[in-house]
Amino acid sequence: MLASPHPISRGARNPGSQTALRELNQQRIVDALLGSGPSTQAELARQTGLSTATVSNIIKMMATAGMVDTEPTTSSGRRALLVRLTSNGAVAVGIDFGRRHLRIVIVTLGYAVVDEEYVELPPGHRAEEGIDRAAELLGEMLERHGIAPSSVLGVGVGIPGPIDQRTNTVVQGAILPEWVGIHLPDLEKRLHFPVVFDNDANLGALAEVTWGPHNSVENLTFVKVGSGIGAGLILNGRPYYGSLGVTGEIGHETISDHGVVCHCGNRGCLETVASTSVMMQLLSRGGTVKVTTADIVRNAIAGDSATLRVLDDAGVAIGRALASVANLISPEVIVVGGPLAGLGDILLRPIERGLMRHAVPSVGEATTLVMSSLGDRAEALGAASLVLQQPGVRQN
């Protein structure tokens, strides 16, 4: 069981007393700040159902006790007060495993990044090798900042593949077949911390409504365009997992009935025409040096015609797949993330064309399409948020 970051003392009080009610309301605010990150007092009132006056009074008491920090901000063009939990030494860790990389972030209760590391991993690496490298790197980061292992509330892990929530197991369809069959206890054994894990696109969606600018959005779709393509869904303000936990697999939506066979076993999936792996293969043909995602971003910004054409074709295909999502659930916002986020409108424009061409007109017009402001850090940040949202963290 994970320790409470801000325990509230509970003596032998009348549960109906004003003191008990105030403590209960205070805990609701703590829960909201852990779950959603720094928030204005108005946002906290909406999240908790408390009146703005009650929230204001409790925040004043919490600030006096050193439990929160406040700072002026603007919200919807109006002056507001931003509230964040103070650091009491406790931290959460987020780890994002990719096909070719590993990213680790260490964050405080107030959603401040203490440290971040990114390292390359060899393509086709064994799961155990990747996890052991993460454990080694995390140990170095904690030691560098003098953080005791007992201060780590838990570790959130993002995996680029579907996870069966019933068994906490990575299942067929992952772009890292070496990870298929990995169970939650395998991660905990090698990382030496309590672990929660999820699909990386789900964590990207979570990051957008906690770390990103969309914390007031009730219905959001996050699509990660990388070696694989997947979507994370926020529906009615909560992550959506369906019956199995395997949702948002738009990378395996059929785009061409007679296309290339996908690693999932189907033919013509979106990933076979629009993933960064396919883009790199197309742009590396006839050359002596293999093109990387960094090269794609750099060459596109420089105006390279071949790169722009590959991105245009991929973007339209992604937009077509997203149109099906939009027609089905009508999200307020669709956020595009992953290693190509730095392209901005270069990738966003063809995605928008594909979306508008295939979505119901009223749905397409009502859907806001944006590039992630979190870049390729979204999944790791979302993994840290997942730790802070666990009931074990919030329990006193």
C-alpha cells in the first residue's frame, strides 16, 4: 500500500462535527490536486462540488499549514489563483518504454519535474533488458538528487501495446513483440518499487488533462504517432478502458483491404502506411544512411519535398482513422502527440484534411484538432500522473 502524501490527522472526533467535515473537504481538495495537477480555485470547486467560498477558506488554511502553494494566474481571461501541493519529499516516477527508447521522469506532488532522462535502446530489445536498464537509470537519478527509495510513492510505466486489465498482461498487438506476456509482477520485481502500468497512448491522454492545457476538457482523444499508432480516450472526464482495457487501437484500423500485412496479422492497417517506422523506410530507400525521426522533423521544416509528401500521405490516412473515432464518440479535442509533435502544422494540416473529408460535417467542425504541447514527454508524464491518481496514494 502506498503511503499518503499529505496525511490528515484523525482523532476521535464526532464524524458529523464541523472539524470532521472540514477535514473531509480538505481531503477532497488534496485528491483533486493529486488527480488533476495544479488547478485554480474555480476548477477545484467544479471538481469537488464544493462552493467557491468553501474552497477559498480551505485553501487559505492549507497554505498557512504549508500544504499548498498559490500563485496568481489567468483563467478564461480573468485573474485567478493557481493552487498546487507543496513537496514533502515524496515523488512519483514515470517511465515510458518505446521501441527504440526509454524515458524516465521524477515528479513532485505539485507536478514539478525533479529530473528527466532519455536513453536509446536497441531495436528489438528484450523486455527484461529494457526494464533492467530502467532500474539502473532510475537508481542513478534518485541517488543524484538524494531521494531515498522510501520517498518514491510508486512507478508508472507506459508500454507501446495493448494491456489486458483483467490479468495485467501485455497481449498480442504490441509493436514490441518481445514484451508480449509481460506481467505487472515482472516489472515490480525488476524495478523494486510498486508499479502501475498502462498503454502509452492512454498515458498520453492522461497527461494532456493533467500536465497539459486541457484539464477542463471532458471528452478528449490523444493519438500517438510513432513506431506504432494508438489512441487514448478521456470520456466524461475519465480514462476509458472498455471491458478488457484494450481500447483506442486505431493503428489497426484497416485503411487498405489489399495493403501490407501488419504485425497484428491483419492487412492494410493504419500502422502499415503512417507509422514513423514506415516513413523512415520510405525515406531511406536509395540512400546510404538510414533516416531517423529527428531527420524527418528537420528535413520537413527545411522544406524537403520527399519528406513533405510522405508526411502528407501519412497525415491524411491518420485523419481518416480519426474521423471514425470522432464520428463514434464526438470528442471536444483531438491531440496529436509522439516524436513528430515538433512538426506542428506540417503534420496537423493533412490530418485535418483527412478528418474533415471523412467525418460527419457537424462532428468535424465541432472537433478541435491540436498538436501536443508536451512533445514526446507526454507518455512519461502521464505515467507519473497515474501513480498520483492511485487510491493507495490518496488513502490516509
